[in-house]
Amino acid sequence: LLPALFPASSVSAVDTPFVARQQELEQLNNFLDLALTGAGSVAFVLGEAGSGKTALVQEFARRAQMQHPELIVAGGNCNAYGGIGDPYLPFREILDLLTGDVETKWGGGIFNQDYIQRLWRLIPFVIHTLVTTGSDLIDMFTFDANLVARVAATAPNGAPWLTQLKTLVAEKKEAKGPASYKQRDLFHQYTKLLQTLAKKVPLLVVIDDLQWADVGSISLLFHLGRRLTGSRILIVGIYRESDVAVGRDGQRHPLSAVLNEFRRRFGLTQLALGEVEPKDFTEALLDTKPNRLGVAFREALHRHTKGNALFTLEVLGEMERRGDLIQDESGCWREGPHLDWTMLPVRIEGVIGERLSRLPDELYETLKIASVEGESFKAEVVAQVQAVDERVMIRRLSHSVDQQHHLVLAQGRQWLSAAGPRLSFYRFRHSLFQQYLYNCLDEVERAFLHEVIGGILEQVYADQTEDVAAQLALHFEAAGLPDKAISYLLLAGSRSMKSAAYDEAVVNYRQGLRLLETATDVAEPAHQKLKLYLALGQPLVMTQGYAAPEVEQVYLEAQRLLPEIDDLGLMIPVIRGLWNCYLVRAEHHRAEEWSSRLFDLAEQSR
């Protein structure tokens, strides 16, 4: 039997027709066949928004599960909203799924009940492996309270693996002071976990939206990819090529170097989804339903949509709703008497707008609010903003918006603790829906909703705000509340430091400094800036060392603020940082100067 926590809706099949792309499916199958022999590798699927990247990989995963009964599929999403500063996000989601959280944020309904039972039977082995080879991953990559509650629900009384897990979690809670880990140890443990699992069952690991991945996730992907030899593991990454090509923050995108290295190591393992050849996709899609649509219509449709999968689906749906396509007495679709191609939107945004404009006002407002939280959102948060009962909101999203209008997907539920609140997760079926709705908000309404949603998330997560610090910082920055945004950027950076995600910590602290440069209403700006510079110095030292010019510059900037600060607790680390910079460079005269100042401050503190 399935555990009660898995409702039928969470394991429903994908309802969108999948057509064409047979060549790409065969290529992915070839990669998987090689991986099943022990020749593990990394493959990438790339294309632009709406080209069908995720649909292709989900269909491949669905078929692979049917072909290979032992195969375990696990996936994770990168997030455009706070994901760059949220370390290891897709790998945390993957580990959650491997430990029984099938109400995952990736999958779109591809997991059937047979697969879930298979995964559930594997959990004792996964937990034993996690405890013995990846103990540091608990709390860093999966929330320990949720993990224990999740697996305990089906464990037999006295199961030794569950006892092991509970003992380890208890020891971590009793440990004095916050834990900190070395990145190489976390990477080694994650790799060892997957390698050990792959000895028992083959693995298909999917990472979606890699263009938004944090540097830590990209580094972990690189680490894993170089250690797949002899393992039955296929990793499939999905990304938008144009977003990677333009780089990030004026620099080369961190994924670019990894792609080049994997190309050198594995050869050609990229599938580029451009426009489908004329008629292939269009005809296959049209012929999923009985129709009498002629050659002229098919060619006109392909010219209009240029082969973009999402655009083609949306245009056909719009034509059905408008009466441009009608069903005859036998149930076949044919052209309506008033079909006019010039009246159809010529861009995907246009057809999305037409579709959304037909929603009842309350549903349209619900989705606009949801778009502010991001591509993935929580029903309980939207319900509070809209002043609607949570049960009404869940029914509205699951029945009207999901099953009737096909705009979102129900993803599942999560309890923040055994006695804590429950959160119901939904996801827009495509990021373009979320982007369109968000762009429909004016600047004032957008800022207001960001502030309200940020406040609700603070209440919901209460003493667990560190888990969503990056998202809270984004909301309060967009709301025009720099004080709160900076406090959460500091918290997000601290969380990144604990998990040895130093690049993500740098991103968070530098964003705080950028906010201070433009904000005019920050309380104690010098004090805030000094805290950010001191915080920034730590990950830079870990990645570059004290001798690096960038580290020296950070501490010099902090030192210039000291005349405005009367806090020895902040002054001493600044002077000590400069002393270390010059000491490791063997610039003894300057090191002695700062050492003298350090002694003076020590005397003052007595």
C-alpha cells in the first residue's frame, strides 16, 4: 500500500500530448543504455523558452521507467527567484525525493504508483547509506525534522536504519555551536551516496533550468560528472542556451566552463532543440485528435508559430476557444468559417494574454498574486494575501486553475515540522505564464505584494527563516525595504558559509552592498556596510586567501568606516583582517603597524 501522504493527484499521468522528437528520444535512450552498462555520463538538453526541453526529458524519464523497472528517477529545479544565492537547491530537491518526498518540485506528474512503491522500498537502503557515508548532508541538503517524520511514517517498529537516523539527528542537535562544513567533504559525500545507490539500482538524475543554477550546484555537478566512470548514473541537465551565452552579472556564465569540460570528456552529449523541421511537429500534434485539416492549414500553422512547441499548443487552444477550429458531426476538427490568421497573436506573450483574459476575475487575481512569489508558490500564502480560506484556495487552484484551465500543476505538501504548519506547493506549467502575469502588475502593486508576501513568509517560517532567507531578501528588496532585505542577505550569506557555498555567500553580501549604495532610508548605514564588508571578507579569504588584492580591498573599505563606528566587536576583526593580509604577504612593516593598532584596541577592551 502507498503511504497515506500520497494522494492520487500527486501521481497522475502527464496530460499534454507529446509528439515528434523521436530522434532526440533515441539519443537520450542511447545515453541511458550506456549508463546502464556502467558508463555513466552527463548529457544536456538546450533550447529556448517554449521549445519543449522539459517536456522531452519528462517523456524520456516516463518511458525509461517503463522500460527499466529498476530505474530510479530523481530531479530538481533551479530557481530564477533567489536560486543564485540559494546553495545546492536542485541537489537538495533530488535528495528529498530519494528519501521519499515524491511530492517533488520536479516531475510534472510522471511518477506513477508503481514507481513510488519502488522508491519507498529503497528508503531503508538510502537512509543507511546516508547515515554511514553522507551524514553531513543531513541538515545541509535535507531538513532533518522532515526527513525523520517522512521515513518514520512507514518504517517498521525498531527498524535499525531508522534508529541510526534518529541517533545521528539527535547528536547533531546536541552539538555545541553551529556546524560548518568543507565543500569538498560535502561533494565527496553526495557523490559517494549516489555511487553507492547506483550499485543497487541505476539512477537517472535530472536538473532543470541550469541557467539559473547557483555556483555551488554547478560545482557539484562538475564534481559528480568527473566521477561517473563505473557507475550506472545518467545526469541530464536542461538549460536555455541564450541565457548562458549572455553570461551573468557581466561575467562569463559559470556553466560555460563546465559544459566545455564535459564536451571534452564525454564528446557530443548535447541535444539542441531548435525549431522542428516543417510539418513534423505540427502534423504529429494535430493528428493526436481526429481532424480534417488540410495541407494549407498545417503549413500556415507552422509558419505562424515557427515550430515553438508551447506557442503551437497555445495557438491551437486559442483557435478552439474562438471557434476558428470546430468539430463536425463525426467529432473531427476542421477549419471554422471565419478563420483569419491575421487576428491571431504573433508572439507567445500575445496568445498567453488572450488565454488569461478569459479567466474569471478572482482566478486572474489569484494567479497575479502567485506570480509574485515566483514560478513555484504556496496556496496558503496566496490565500492569506487574497483573504480566502485555505481550503477554498486549494480547491480553486487544484480544480479550476490546474484541471480546468491547465495553468498550474499541484506539486504536493510539506510540513515545516511535526507540529508545524502545512504548505501546499503549486507550480506554473510554464515560466512564461508566471512572467506574463508578473509583468501585468504595475510598480506600486508589485512592491505592495512583495512586502505582504514577505511578511507572510516570515510568519509561516518563524524560527526557520534561514531556509528561505534568499527569497525573503528578494521580496523585501522588491518592496523597497532595504533594511529588511539586507538583514536577510546577511542571513542567506551565513547559511551559505555553513554549507561551504562560498560563491553564493559572496553573491549575497555583494548584493547587500549594492543595496546600500542606492538606498536612502537605511538605519545606521555605516554600521550595516561594515557588517557586510566583514561578512564578505570571510568567503573571499576561504576562496582566495589573505594575500589576494580583493581581500585587502574589502578590509581597507571596512577600515575607512571605523571613524563612524564605536563598536570594538566590529573594529577588532577589521584590524585583524588587515594584519593577516600583510603578514601572509611578508610585508612586515605594514603588518607591524596593524599589529600595534590591534594591541591598542585590545587594551581598550579591558
